[in-house]
Amino acid sequence: MSFIKLESVGKSYQSGELVVAALKDVSLEIAEASFVSFVGPSGSGKSTLLNLLGCLDQPSSGLLSINGTLINKLNQIERARFRGQNIGFIFQNFNLLPILTVFENVEYPLYMVQDMPKDDRKKRVLNLLEKVGMLDQKDKYPNQISGGQKQRVAVARALVTSPKVVLADEPTANLDSATAFQVIKVLHDMRDEFGTTFVFATHDPKIVKEAEVIYTLEDGMIKNFQAISKGRGE
């Protein structure tokens, strides 16, 4: 069974008197623990697709299931609960809270979605900060660390709730090449260790090169599909 499955999914928005079709009849399947990229020009539907996968929005038509749950049948509260328990996000602009330390930024999602004892929270956060190479920066604030370090913190925050899937919207857009490759390696390592499914919307050829599956979108439709055979850890 596919981990993520879309069947003839469409998404339309009302813009004044016009109805704009952001996605049109999209069908695809994503396997668990895969590394997938959505590519295409601006306005092709990549971000809309991520919003649907992240349960931030509902399809206008078609069916969407994630890990055996039919998202179409969930109301807004149920979608929020499902999102908190199953999905992590990595944003282009990091979205770290400036008034919180590195440690506190990573810890924050655990307050929101899980009732976890303080000692367990601390252990999990420190473990992830070590894995992304940010343990020695745990007491600093976002304005005291570099862009690459911020993205590593964002990766740890996305993984701290042990999500089944992590969605990333242009996660390397603000990084230089060397830092971007370091972040991509961290994501691969996390996928291999935790079995997390990573789905990216990106223009960055560095991420596209690392993907195992590439979907090309144009005008809200999938124009091309490419599966690339790779060994884990390559």
C-alpha cells in the first residue's frame, strides 16, 4: 500500500468572479521513507500540493490518503490533530521564533502536540540537536547563528515529533552550495535512520539531483514522472 496516494485530485480557488484551478486531476503515489521532489516553474502547483499533503487545505475534488487515513473525511480539528501527529515542516525562511533559544525552538512542537514529561522532551531535543550538529549552539538565539545553522535547527524541529512525513518548501533557497549540501546530507541521514518520508517543492538542482522520485508540474498538472534508482546513503 502506498504511504501517500492522490487520486484525481484537483484544487480550485475563487479569485473575485474567477475560479482558478491550481491543481488539475493529479494522481500519484509516494512510498514510505522515500525522497521525493516536486519541480516546476512558479505557479505550477507545487506549493498548493504541499499544502494539501500538509493538511493545511482540502482538495476540491479527488481523494487524498496519508498512511491509510483518508484526509478528505477529516474536519478542520481532525486535520490539525493529524498534522501535529504525523507531519513536519521545513520552511524556506526557517520560521524560527526569535525569542526562543535553539533548544527551545526545537522543543516547542512537543508542547503543541504531545504530552511528554520534561526529561523525555529534553532527551529527545538534545539527541536531535546532536544529530544535526547543533548541540554546541543549543543556548544561542536565532540571530546569533548562521543561515545554514538555522536550517539545521529547522530540520531538528521538523523531526522532533517523529513525524511520518516531512514537507519542505524550497529548504535550501537561502543557503550557499556547501551549506545546502550539508543540510541535504542531514536529511538523508534522518530518512535512513528514522524511515521518514521527505517531500520537497523546489527549484534547486542540488535537491533534485538527490531525489529518488521527481514529479514535474506545469499548469497544475503532472507533466513528467521520473524514478531514479539509488542505494540508501548515496
